Amino acid sequence: MTRTVYVNGQYLPEHEATVSIFDRGFLMADGVYEVTSVLDGKLIDFEGHIKRLHRSLSELDMPRPCSDEDLLAMHRELVRLNSIDQGMIYLQVTRGNPGDRSFVFPAADLAPTIVAFTQDIPNLADAPAAKTGFRVISIPDLRWSRRDIKTVQLLYPSMGKMAAKKAGVDDSWFVEDGTVTEGTSNNAYIVKGNRIITRQLTSDILHGITRAAVLRFAAEAQFEVEERPFTIEEAQNADEAFSTAASIFVMPVVEIDGKPVGSGKPGPVAIRLRELYLDEMRKAAV
Ligand code: PDD
């Protein structure tokens, strides 16, 4: 089945969808994005993703491309047209096509470019990796310092993923000034006893939508939540570690820089939080 994608108000077969070579997203990485997961054909935490999209747009002085209702309808239509049961929807909004290249932002009334497409992942909830856990390496965090804005400038995270691949592991955790910021495309956590520790929300990290829900469920389940930076050494000596993102939900991390974390197997807290997250979010899906 040919994938149907969305470009600026049109639903098209993917090979017919085009964006200008002058688009600011293409030339300047001048755009923001969201990834929303789909379970049982429904959107997980759509409201959270749209709220963060608004924040990213406003931090970059970009106008809202359309109403939230239109975005929701478009996401649902893509799910329907592509018969997605489990997977993800990628949404990208760029500052648009000013018709030439310039460092100066175009006029504020330039129409943004809106692109969205589905990724069909039939075993997203039941991912084999969640049963074995991620092995990660640490690398320096060389990204820009506004990581709270979900921009499309993903070259360094992509290089981080390639460094992991080259090392024969699953992901990289970024380290800055001696402490872990986050993973290439996920937030990072450690577990000590009944306490879940993750870096506090500043412009050092993306404010994960999965993070917010997982911490809420953790607190409701009587875990203590401590928001502070931690080192790689502390993580290696923790009882457990895990990462969260819309693409992986709660993913146990079983090895860091070649050292096993805890038992070296997915730990009970990460497994429980994954189950809680999936159960609760499935109920609230739209
Ligand atoms: N990435 N940190 C970074 C750097 C991310 O890129 C992501 C998400 C997260 C987790 O955010 P959320 O829980 O809202 O998905 C944290 C998406 C999934 C991606 O780029 O594919």
C-alpha cells in the first residue's frame, strides 16, 4: 500500500508530495516537529504534543499554522488513510518558502510549510527491545543550548545514534559538564530504591511529553521523584536506568559504557512504569 502523506492541506501519495528547495526547513533547519505515537488506531497524548508544538513555535516567533482542531482532524485522517493500528505520526512545521535564501526571517505572514506522515510499526507496544533493554554509550553533548525547542536540526543526535551503532549498542546518552542531559532522542532516568531520578526541566533538555506522564504515574504509584542531574558513574551504580520517548515509551537501559546497570536486565521499576504508561495512555487515547 502506498503511504498517503499530508502537505499543506493536501493528502497525497508519498511520491507526489513535494516541498520547495527554498523552504527554510530545508536550507536553515528553521522548523519544529512533533512525534505522536498511535496505539489501537488512536493518538497518545495528542494534547501534550500540541501544547509543546505551540511552545516551540512561539519560542521561534513562528505563527500557529492552523487550529488545534484541524491538526487533530489531520492526524486522525492520516491514521485512517494509512490503516495504522500501531505506529507514529511525524508532524513538521517550517517557517515556509520565501522564494530565495536569506538569513533574515521572511515576513511574518509567510505561509508555513506543514508536512505530516505516518510510520507503521505493528509491534510498537510490544517492541522486542523493551524485553532486553537498551545498551548505551556516553558521548559529549555538543548540541546548541536551546534543546527545549523541538527543532528539526537533528544532525548531532543523528551522529550520536551512529556512534552508538558503530559501538554495537542501541543509543547514546549525552553528557555535559559531567552530568547526563538526555539520550539522542529520549529523556534519561536512573532508579535508586524507591526513587526515580531525572534531570530537571531547563533549556538543557527537551521537555518530554512521555516524561511528564511517566513522572505523574510514578508519583501516583508512590515512587519518589527527584529532578536533578546525575553522572554516568552514578547511573552505572544505580539499581536501574531507563529512557522515555513517544517512540519507545519506557525503555529499560541495561548497560552504560560497557558496565551493566543493576542485574544487567530490565528492572522491575522500568517494567512496571512501562506497563502503567501503556495502560493509562491507551485509556486516554483520542
Ligand atoms: N524524540 N529528548 C529528545 C532529544 C528527543 O528528541 C525526544 C523525542 C525526547 C522525548 O520526548 P517525548 O517524550 O515528547 O517523545 C527527549 C522523538 C520521539 C523523535 O525525535 O523521534
